[in-house]
Amino acid sequence: MDDFVRKILNDWGLDEWIRTFEDGGINMENLYCLEDQDIEKLISKVGPRAYFRKQLKLLKEQQKTNDSDTKDIVPFPIQVQKNKTAQAELLPSKCERGKRKLDQEETNKGQPRAKQCRRSMSELMMLSDVKNVMAHVLAKLRSQENTKLIAFLGNTIRDLETDKRELVGVFGKTGAGKTSLINAVIEEKKLLPSGDVEACTSVMIKIEANTCNTKYEAHVEFITKEEWKDELWSISQFHSDTADQNNDYDDDYQDVAEKLSALYGEEWKQKSSEKLMDARYFSEIPEFLQSTTKILSCETAKELSAKMIKYTRTDSNQGGDKGIKRWYWPLVKCVTVKVPHNSFLQHVTLVDLPGNGDRNKSRDTMWKGIVGNCSTVWIVTEINRAAADRESWEILKSVSSRLGNAGECRHIHFICTKSDVIEDSPDHSADVQALILRRNTDAKAAVGKEINKLHKMKKHFSDECFQVFTVSSKEFLKRKVLSPENTEIPKLQEFLQNLNDCHSETLNYISRAQGILSLIEGARLTKAPGKNKDVCEELNSNIALHLYQVKTAMEKASQVFESCLKEGVKNSKYSCDKTLNHFLFPRGKTGSAYHRTLKCVFKNGGVYKPKKGKEINLNMKLTSFLTDSIDEEFRKTFPNERKCGPFNGVISNFSLDTKSLKQTYKDVKLQLIFLKTEEEKIKTKLNKRIRDQKKIIYSSLTQTIEETMQECYKMAAGYSGPGMLEKMRETLVKHVHESKDTMFEKAKDVMLNHLLSLRVEILNTMLDTLKNSIELSLRTDGHSIPDVSTELTMVKKFYNELKAAA
């Protein structure tokens, strides 16, 4: 049985008969051939059997509509994809059997949900057909003589598959309702554990679609044994350093004690770090000792939630009434939860994130990478204090640069939860709903005012990035007072569906497939490729013209950045003494209380993450005048919004002008269609490459300062005993004073060199790729090329249908 039939059964609520269909060898091709007697053998119960017949009838009618214009096309053998589930990724699983009924609700395009589902089903079948066509063509090519063109075509077909994935980061303090929100949005009420006031999520949790099977799975990734050894050693040092302090009131000590008590109970207090590495403590998790991933697999969300709690949650009542003897979250790097047949997660991963990273180096590196890759961030806070919730606003401020110029975030959503909670509410539900809606409006206005005060953040984001939602997860899952639309969960679901963007994904695949088939057919029909000299000259001329524009735009950007950075270097040199003074002598903190904080900063390379409060990052403080000098210009040059693209859209506007050339050179029209798709492909690829590299370019300023300061940090961290505080301060001041004339200049030069390398890479990639495509499509003999005219007609028909529906 193929993925198409498996998804059909899942989404029609008939997943219990999947095994029967598998045993019967049912695939997409013979599904349409099933007769009543066949269905009776496959589905034993009358009710589900009747429902299946009805749905199959609708599916056949839809297929007839799709095939009406291509009745003369010869059908191709179905190539069952054993390892791919692209069809499954595109099918909207909640359409036919949702936990709630919103079929009449209108979407932003004015289409009822049921109609959208039928359209998605139609597009799924189109995509499946085209993938089968391309597999059939690839098989044809393999049987031909292995020429340069054949090899190129084979590689191009294999490159058709793309794995687009959007990351949505979810931030919020304990008790704000993050997990309840995620459960409600993806319509999996029992998936993530929530509701325990004494417990909180302790590790990063990714939630994505399970495209391999129909199980609920949790993939638990551990830190390494060596990292845990280092942590145990650091903890023992920390314990000895703080032996003379009142540890009961020390947040950091409590954090350490909580972590060790979770894993070892009370035993850790009497044992050395070496003994705490004994294998008996890890008997339940051999994967930790073997450095492999532990996979938990369950039939239901509720069952998985119960199994994974010991890997994800901190509980102040360690074990307690849950019957858990040992909690493993201190050893966990990340947990990836895979949810079957869920349309909201087709190309989207939700990530439940801690607010300011982690003290463990590998967890913190992963945290930084995920934050930098988020296209959307949800800041979750309770509605009754949304505008005044200092912790939520501090989380946003602390990650703003990682999301903005050092990231790719396009949407920041403030989500005010628990909108249904009204004190002293009247008994009549209509009155309660009116009160809730009035408070929702007030909350949105209050949060909007706070957003307008974020002047420094506005250097990274436009006003259009920010949006406020007032939600009630509880009311959405179990309606009492609010209608579904007034819970605003459907708005977030619609947002996720738009992020999935299955229509454009299907259109892009079919467009590229049409281009490849056009090249094959054009090469087959061209008997004398040497006559294409004129069109090749015009194409190369267009390349030279537009590459000059790209080069000019990138050089101009570098010049602007150089000018900004010169001013930044000047301000950094002038202000670094003041910056150091604020850091070394903070208000309200005496030397005796501050010396250990300073030592932690130096031990951790200039960064300290306290259990409570803001992160202390000396490297970013020293770099702040450099980054401030370029922030606005950087956002203009590398916008996270995808409307025009980087460098004022010069790459997005690049064109071979194939449209006008097709009018002049009609005999190579098919090859020019292919070159147009190659042009779009390389532009998409380069824009993504620039998006990744711009994070490195922006972060290089702080990274260079951090590297320059490492020697100083190591020296300062080595002091102990009487006079330690003064020695640490003197060492830092002396090093910065001696380095400031070169350190900030070096950071500027490193960033400008990154920009130069990017410019060279972009220009060379565009030139080499397009010239190679022109050479192979217009100057290569196609004597061994197979006939794909039938396939091209079919794919072209699908492409035109999708274009019309866009």
C-alpha cells in the first residue's frame, strides 16, 4: 500500500483498516477499481463501509474532472515511493474528520473549508501523478546512452524534491499556557503535558509531522557523556565555591540541586562526580551511554505524553504521585515529538523554547540555531497582565537581535492566553462573552502601546511584523461560552496553514518538472544544435548585463556598511570605558555579592545565564556600538520579509529575458522554458544562501570581540582568595584598554571580508550555473534523448490548472 491510500484512510477516520488494505495490496492505482464486493471484504463494519463508499465516489468524481482534458494521454506506470511521503505531507488531515466542525467557516480567500479540502485533495493527486511521471522519465533516461546531457537531466530530476520547513518558536514563562496553546492549535488535546502549577517544561520540544508512520513518537536526543561529566565537575566546583554562603537562598545553587536531585535523588550529596557517572544510574536510558537517540512510540497522544514526561518536565515534587523514580530531563538536549496525519504541521515545526538559552553548551548552541532559524515567534503571556508582564517583554528584548538581523523572523505574535477567565462573571453566557470580547479589545490596545515603545527593536523589525491575539485554548477544545472564532485559535491555525503554503509548493514542483520535460523534448526535436549561436549570444549578453547590476548593488552595500562601521568603531573606542564601568560596578550590588557573578561571566567566556533575571553578556555589551551603527542599514539590505529580497531585490529581478526571446527564437521555445525554470531555481537557492550567510555576517562582530577577549576571561577566572574581585576587575580593564585600538577595527574588517566572500560566491554561482545550463540545453546533441511529448502534455495541463487557481 502506498502513502496516498494510507493518508486517505487516516483522514477519513478509517485508520483501523490500514492493515487490511495493506494485506490486500491496495495502492492509488487500484483504489479506483474497487467494487462493492471488494469493499465488503476490506471493511467488515456496515457504518464505516458506507462512509468509505461515499468518500470513494466523491474521489472518483474529482479524478474524472482532473482527467477530462487529458483523456488522450497514455497512463504511466505508478512508481510506489517506499521512502518518500510527499503525498502525505500535502494532504489536509483534519479536513474530513476534525475534532470540531468549521466547514462553513470562511477562510481569507473566501472559500469554505470543505471546498479547500477538495482543492487540496485534487492538488495532492496532481502532485502524485507528476512525481510518478518524473520517476517514469528518470527510468527512461537510465536506459539511454550516458551522455553529459543525460547525466545533467538525471541530476535535475533528482533535485526536484525540496524539504521546506518553517520554524515557529514559542516563548513564555511557566504557567502562561504555552503547552495548552500548542495542544489546541494542532488539535491534540493530550499531546504535551500541561496544567501542573509545580511543573514546567525544561527542555526544547519540537513538534512536527510524522510522515513515516501513523504512530505518535518522541525522539529524545541526549547531551554527550563527556558534557555531563564536565557539568558534574563544574557543579562540584560550584558547590565548594559557595560552601560559605547561605545556599538555601541562592537561586543558582537551587538550580543545581534541583537538577541533581531529579536524576540521583539525595545520593548526589554524598558522592563524587566520578561515582555519579556509574552506569546503574542510566540503566533505563542505554541510549545516553551509547550516544544514540531514544525513540518512544505510542498509539495515542495521551500515552506518549505520559511516557515522555520524565524527559521533558521539571517537577518540584520529584517523583511524587506520578510514580517516577528518576527524571532524565537534565540529560536531554532536545525532544522531537512527531504527530501523525496533522495538516497544521505539514511544513511547519513548532518549538517550545526556554526564554534565554541554556548553560549547557550544546543545548545553548542548539537554542541559538533554532531561534535564528525561526520565521515566526509566539510570545505567550496571560491576558490579565499581558502589557505589564515584565518577563515576557524581557524575553523578547533579549532575543530580538537573534531573531532580526542575526535571524530570519518575519512575524512576532503576542498571544494573550486564558481569555475566558473572568472574575465575578455574570451567569448568562451572552453577557460573559461580551465581557470577554471587551477585555480582549482592551488587552490588544494595551499590548500595542507597549510594542510602540520598543524603539530599539524597530531597527530589526517593521510594524507589520507585530500582531496580537487573545486566545482561549480551553474554550476552543470544550466550548462553553465563546464561539470557536472568538477563541482566536482558528486564526492561528489559518496562519500555520498559510505557512505550510502547499499550493505554491505543488506549483513550484510541477513548474520545474515542466521545465525539465520541455528541455528533454526540445533537445529531442533539435537536429542541429550548432544553429543556436544567436540565441546563446543573447542569453550570455543578458547574463553579463544583470550580473553587472548584481555586482554593483553588492559593492554599494559594502561601501555603506564600511562607512557605518567606521563610525561604530569610533564610538566603541570612546565608550568602552563607560561600558566596562557599568558592568564592573552595577547599581545596587556590593562587591561581596557580585564577585561570584563576575567569576561566572569569565568562566563562561563572557556570558552568564542566571536561573532568574536577564542574561549577562559582556561580549554583546562591548559590540553594541558596532551593531547599533549598522542595524537599520542591515535590515534594509537583508530584509527578513521576502517581498523584494536582499540587496534591494537585485537578485530577484535578475532575468534572462526568455519571454521575449521565445518570440524571436520559436524553434528553441522549449529549451527557453527550461532556462526560465532554471533561472527561478537558482534565484531561490541564492536568496536562501544569502539568508543563511547574513546571520553569520551580522554575528561575526560579536564573535570577533568574544574571541579577542578569551585570553582575558581565562586569566580573570583563575583568580581566587583575598583580593579576587579587584584582580578580576583590573585584568578586564587593562585588557580592554590595550586592545580597544585593534579589537573593534578587527571586528569591522572580519565583517567586511564576509561580505566580500559572499559577493564572489553569488556572482560565480550565477555565472557558472546559468552558462552550464545554456551550454547543455542549446549546444548539446540530443540524439539519444527519449520521447516525452505525452508526459509534457500532461504536466503542462496540470501546471496551467494550478496557475489559474493561484
